[in-house]
Amino acid sequence: MSSLFNKLTISKLEYKDTTTFSLDKICDMINEVGPLPPIKDIVITGGEPFADLDSLQKILNCCSVLQKNIYINTTLPAKSAAEAL
């Protein structure tokens, strides 16, 4: 399980360098570790997941085949902000 933890853990340095970021890599990781029995939930967080709905949908599509609980950690807009849209 230690190697799995190391694979899933992202350091602050990795967050600063976004040149290797890709949705395909995220989906690859979901497909690799998602089916493992200890994984019961998938949490999408970091930044504002709802800021890019197309990317969020792609990630959700990758998760949908896993039969896991999916949580999205985000901030919903205030009512006045939503009315402005």
C-alpha cells in the first residue's frame, strides 16, 4: 500500500509545475487505482472543479464505471453571483 500512497501523493513542487498536467493522466490514474478494493470514494478537489465544466465532465466520465462514491469539493456561487450569470 505504501507504493500506492506514493503514487497518489502530489507534492507542492508538482503543483507548481503544471507543464505535465493533463486530464488523460488523471483518467489513467483513476482507471489504475479506482478498481482497487481499498478505494471506496473518489474526491475531486483542488482549485474550483466547477470552473471548467468540460474537464470536470471528462473526469466524471472516467469515474462513472467504477461504482464508487464520488464527491466534489467546491464552492457554489452565492445567489447574487448566480443571478448575474
